[in-house]
Amino acid sequence: DAKTTQPTSMDCAEGRAANLPCNHSTISGNEYVYWYRQIHSQGPQYIIHGLKNNETNEMASLIITEDRKSSTLILPHATLRDTAVYYCIVRPGTGANNLFFGTGTRLTVIP
Amino acid sequence: DTGVSQDPRHKITKRGQNVTFRCDPISEHNRLYWYRQTLGQGPEFLTYFQNEAQLEKSRLLSDRFSAERPKGSFSTLEIQRTEQGDSAMYLCASSSQRTVGSIAFFGQGTRLTVV
């Protein structure tokens, strides 16, 4: 079921940008890239999603390569509250399919 | 606050007992999903409803598990004859078929402990 590959863990200094990579080399033309994060003992929180264009919202930016085989989630100024597990998921935008989470990247923001 | 509400937040039960969890989705969302998450793992899909119809079930959903969504609003997940291996966080999510990308929003989950 795994359609994405993410590093197991990453560290980032507080106040610096956190760049979380994701490989999705088998992505289909109708599949979006979604990012969620999960802070300990809470439900997953939606961050951002995109199809082929770069996207930005109040939480993060999503950079998708031109061939769509990989993407990077950017948290521009990481804070301690951004410490969480980050999941990159690909799924058709119709929403009729479930989200396959995998094990994600554990981001630790260091003071 | 994502708007998806789950009740209870925590449940401790003895092995062999039945338990039922409730999920109230975001009001305009017609799709509802149940996931299970064990320690150190990502959430795993259990089942999915579109309106009141249960359209997909994972092989993880054994015959002791049943989910319903009467009238296409709230949903319940029942586990009969609980086992210690059922101890996990049970997550509910909802989405709208009408929005681009059909983003799924999650509740805070129900943590089940079977003793």
C-alpha cells in the first residue's frame, strides 16, 4: 500500500525553516499530495495539499517537483509546537479512497 | 478544533466486554472514515461511509467489529468480545465530496484500553 517514502526522523532548530521531503515516484495523474501531522496523543491535523502547483497557506508551503515524483513540505519558522510526526500521503482528489499514512517523519524542533 | 467530535475520549474495558464509540462528523460532510492507530504506527484504515452507505471495509475489520451510520449523520463503531489486541486509538474523520481534494478532517480519537 505504501506509495510514499519519507525519512524516519529529522531535527530542526527553533526559528529555522523545516524542510520535510517525500518521494512519491509512482503517483498517478489524478492523485493529490496531502500532508498531515500528528502531535502526541492527538488526532492527525491537516496541513496542506496540492496537485501539481506549489501551494502555501498559513501553516506551511508545499513544493511539488515538475515531474510530481517528489515534494517538500516547508515550515518557514519552526517552533517547539511543530514537533510532531508528519505524514505525506497521495490519494485521488475525489476522496473516495482512504488515506494510507505509513510511518511518517518524526520532526523534533530543538530549542 | 476540527469540528469532528468523538465520544468517549478514553475507554477502559475488561476483555470480553462489548464497547461502542461514537463519531459526529462536520455537519456538511457526507463522507466518514474510521481508522485505528496502535503505538508507534500510523493510522490504519478500517472503514468508509458515503452518506449512510458503507462502501469499503478493510480486512482489519474482523467480524467482531461493526460500524453504522444511520441517516448519514453520526456513526458508531462497535467492538464485540474485546481482546487485548484491540487496545488502540480509534480515529474518525470526515470529508465532503463537493470540495476540491475532499480533505479529511480528524477527530481527537477514542483511546481504548482492554484489560
